[in-house]
Amino acid sequence: MINEAEKLKEIIRLDTQLSTVQDLDLLLERILTEARNITSADAGSIYIRSNDDLVFSYVQNATLAKELPPGQKLIYSIFRVKIDTQSICGYVAETGETLNIPDAYRMDKNLPFQFDSYFDHISNYKSVSMMTVPLQATGNEIIGVLQIINKQDPEGKVAAFDPEDEELCRHFASTASMALQRAQLTRALILRLIAMAELRDPKETGPHVNRVASYATEIYERLARNKEIPEEEINSARDVLRMAAMVHDVGKVAIPDRILKKPGKLTDEERLVMMGHTYLGARLFLDKHSAFDDVAAQTALRHHENWDGTGYPGYIDVKTGRPEKVDEAGNAVPLKGEEIPLFGRVVALADVYDALISKRAYKEPWPEEEVLQEIKNLRGKKFDPEVVDAFFESLDVIRSIAARYPDEEQ
């Protein structure tokens, strides 16, 4: 049994853990991980409220993960559940009650809600014990649902969640809800910034920047694990990179429409102005108050640098836009190789991949085979070879990200 002092200590620890995560998607991952840890749950999922629906937003399953090749992740589809009393999650969101179900396959048929075994069927998994907890914001508004599945006893067998698990999980859900509200506000502010850019450049859409940010995070994580970077450092870097990558092109808001929206080829003079979106974007983050500001400045400034030293803007004074190091022609000398910050190298590949694979008003998407071949061709030229390798090692997850953030109909 956990005494009150230990329980309080655990809640404080969890609060501290969640308070360090700023990005919404990574927070969902951390919430589910911690919820499973404190209850010894094998699996779980999180649903986020969207109007009258719950959106299936994140899943973990230790049993299914063990069946994957080393380094691979579970691939899952996003779907919606109506907020009503017919499903377990819908009932919890509708009523605000916590449901602790010992055996999902032996539920009373007279209950208003029933267990949907579809996921079990398609994944060859059996959900038995299940605890579903509302995530409640200030004012008792339900903003999501946390569900944990199959408590493991000391021998690794499935057991029912006990009242102590239920109480601890409710306390944790309260802490998680506050962190979730904070992360949703941060995401909303970033998306408003993106919306400003979209007014100027229709290519800078919410789905596009979410995809680029998610691709970049996955590529970085694989690269970092290949280099055996400590887990704590990886998690911290993923958090700031995920948000910073979303604003990599925000400097385009300062580019005149006559250049930004010009349908034909740019003149040399116009191209120089367009290239300025890199340092103009970086200027927004010069007053570095956090790790996010530092990484956002890096990605905005360096996502067009090339591994072989043929990119831009090169060695330049961000405040003035003037070269700090020039070649014989008086142009800024580009950065090359590891002179380019790692996050800039990662976002460069993520951005190009999404630009090629996606449909735009002015072009059809490239076939995936051609996109992948182009990236291989640019390995060691435009792109860092290790970043390219990490990209291909993460390809299954990257494909699932594209499905998660589809473009709106054009």
C-alpha cells in the first residue's frame, strides 16, 4: 500500500515531469507513459476533445511493441468517437465519471456503454482490465479522456486495477489536465503565428507545419538513438524541436507579395530578397529567453543550408542581413557539413520531403518512389548523410504522420 506521504511525493514528481514538456504531442506521450508507469499498465491511449467528438490521439502498447523490430514504433490510425453514453470513452467524457472495468469482455449487458473489441480483433491483442479517466480543465470542462489497459501483477499477469490505482490515476489526471491546457495554449499561439504566414504564403498551412515538425522530431530521435544520446537529452531536444520546426518559415511574413506570390521565375534581385526570410525569421527569436527561442532561431536561419556548402544564407549578421564572411564575389560564404546546426539539417530534409510528397495548388505530388530516390540522390550533397539514413530508418512512422495531418481539400 502507498501511504499518503508517498502518494503526495509521487504526485509532485509527476507534476514536475509534466511541467518540463511544452509541446502538445510530446506531452500526450509523456502523460500516457507516466500513467502506465504508476499503475503498471501494459497499454493505454489518450483521446482529445474536438467539439462533440473525442479524437484518438496517442496510443502505447508494450506487448505489441515487443513484436516490432528494434527501433520501430507502433503505427496507428486517427479516428473519432462520439461523446455520448454508448462507448466507454464517450461515456466518461459525457458524464465526467471514472470507469474501472475488471474485464471488458464480461461487462454487464445492461450498462449503457459497451466495449468495442475492434482494436483487439485487428491487432490480435486482448484488453481485459481497463480504467478510463476524464481529463478535466478549469471549470470542470472535459478536454479529453485517458484510458489505461491491462494492469500487470508482479508475475506479469493481467490483474484488475484496484481502488488505490484509481485514486492515484485521478490525482494524476488532474495534474495532466493542467499541463495539457498549457500545451494546447502554446500550440494555439504557434498556429496563430502560422496562420499569419498562411495569409501571405498559402503553402504555409497548419497541416504542412505539423507534418514537417513531426517528421523532424522522428528523424532527430532516430539519429540521436543511433548516437546513443542519453534519453533525458533526447526528450528535451524533441520537445523544443517539435515547436521550433513549426515556425521555420515564419520569416516569409516579411517578404513582399510581389515576390512571395510571383508565379514565374524570380530575378536574381528578387531571389536575394526571398532568401532573406531565413534571417528575418530568426530575428523574431533573438531575445533568447528559452531553449525554444534558441532552436527556433537556428531552424529559421539554417534550414536552407546545404551539406556541401551550396545553400544560404551562410555567415550573416542576423540583425542587419549583411555578410560576416564573404567569398570572392562578395557574397556570404555558406555553411557546410557540421558547421550547420543539427536541427537545421534535420528540418531541411523534413521540409523538402513534405514539399515533394504533398499536393499544392501549383503542382501535383511526386510519386513516393521518386521522392525517396531524390532524397537518396541528395545524400551528401544537400543533406547530411546521417540525417538521410535516420529518415529512411523512420520511414514507416513518417508515412503515418502524413496520414495524421492531411491537407484540407484544395
